Amino acid sequence: MIRRQQLWAGIVLVPALLSSALFVYGFIAWTSYASLTDWNTIRRVSGFLPPAPYLGLDNYQAVFATPRFWTNDVFANLVFTVVFVGGCILVGLLLAILIDQHIRAESVFRSIFLFPMALSFVVTGTVWAWILNPVEGVNVLLDGVGIGGIRETLLGIGVLQPLWHTLDALRVDLMRPGLTADPRAVVGAVALAAIWQMSGFVMALYLAGLRGVSDELREAGRVDGASEVAIYRRIVIPLLRPITVSAMVLLGYVSLKMFDLVFVLTRGGPALASDLPSIFMYETTFRGNQWARGAAVAVLMLIASAVVVVPYLRSELRRRTT
């Protein structure tokens, strides 16, 4: 009976294993080999190898020698990763703590915060491109429904002035043509849209962790005279460290391969202000017709993602086996 179940399990898994081997690992191997060749034109492929001479690491050397790759792509990706991961962790933890207070309509708020995660990054980029557009964005909507004066009212509140001025700066820099855009503002605008979409996912992770914290530990802290802030800072949040590490790894992986949100929202501009390695790979491959060099950029992105994900997976496997 057990062998029969194992046989059926193997039969069910064979299509998934074969498709993964071909369309994931097979294409990774094919791209890796293509990055070592002089494949820069569309020609008939004989067999499974690109129809081009072997060059070794010349394409990688050309990528590393490109100033755009270091000064724009890598730097912008690092800034985006720091802002994106830090913002998602902070917002997600705050939302989880608020929902963990057993508020009314908890399921409604949880669904609202999780809803952006159901959208694709293409939809998010389209929506936020409209929001951040100073000509067709929120101001036009407010004027259309007859409440355009609310912006001036909010600007009159001293506490909200820095927030509105920051949003205006992001919107202006994001849509500004030419070479005067501030890269920090543009990357911040892109990270803001990404945080809006992914913070609900982090909230769900933290909320599951908070529900697993024993009430006896919190009560013991209250008996010792600790405030609620101290309980979270010294008891609850340290217990959530594995979730924090998992969230950072997953979000870091997402940020390293981010393409669709940036492409829809900014196209890498203005003036390469939001240029990422994924945008560089796309333009090198499909606009510059340098297929092998684009494959080299793709392999570098894969290696960067593996550096983030593989140590985490190894530590998780080691923890489960001990």
C-alpha cells in the first residue's frame, strides 16, 4: 500500500519536476552559457547552444567596465533595497502590532492591508504613476469632486507640511525631464510604491508571530512593572527575530530582481535616476541587441540573489535537521 502511494506521488510529481528542470534550470544553464559567447544577433539556434563563438568572461568584463552599471544601477539598487526592506519591516511591524490589539473588525483591516499584495507590480506602477503625476494625479481628482481646497487646508497644519512638501518633491522629481532629477527622490518614489504593496505581506508574517507569543510572558513583564512599549521592545520583538530575518531575505530577493514596477513607473529615468540592473539588462538585450552581454547581467543578478537566499536556506535546513 505504501509503495503504491509512493508510486502515485512520483507520477504526479514527474510533470512538475520535468517542467522545472527544463524551463527553470535548463534556461538558467542556457543563459549562463550564452553569457560566455559572442551571441549578439538573432540567428537560427542549432541544438541547445547559441550560434556564436565562445568568448569566456569578456562579456562580464565589459559589464564591469561600464560606468552606468556601477554609478547608476548598483548604487540605485542598493538604495532601493535599503529603503524598501526597511520601510516594509517598519510599516509591517507597526500594522501587525496595531491589529494584534484585538480591535473590532480585525479581519476587515487585515484584508485591506493585504489587498495590495494581490496586485501585480505592473498595476501598482500604473496606479502610482497616476498618483505621483502633478498634472493628472490626486490634485485633479480632488478638484473634480469639489474638495480641491483640502490640500491647502492640510498645508496649513504645521505638522503635515513636511509630509506634503516631501510628496510634492517626489512627484516633481519623478516626472521632471532632463538631467536635473534627484536620484534619491526618484528611488524613494519607487520604493514608496513597493512598500505600499509589500508591507501587508510583512504584516501577515509578524501578525502570525505575535499570535504565537505567550500571554504569560507579557503578563510577567507587566507584573515586573514594564510598560507596553518596554514589553514589545525587550520581550516581543526579540522573539520575532526569525520572522524579521525571513522577511528581510524575501524582500531583499524581490528588490534585487525588481523590474516591472520600475519599468512601468519610471522606465529607469528620468536621466537614469532610477536605473536598476534589471532595466540595464532589458535595454542591453532588447534595445541594444547585445544578447550575450544582457545574459551576463542576468547571471550577475542571479548570483546576487543566490548570495542572499542560499545562506538563509542552508541555515533553515540545518536548524530543522538538528
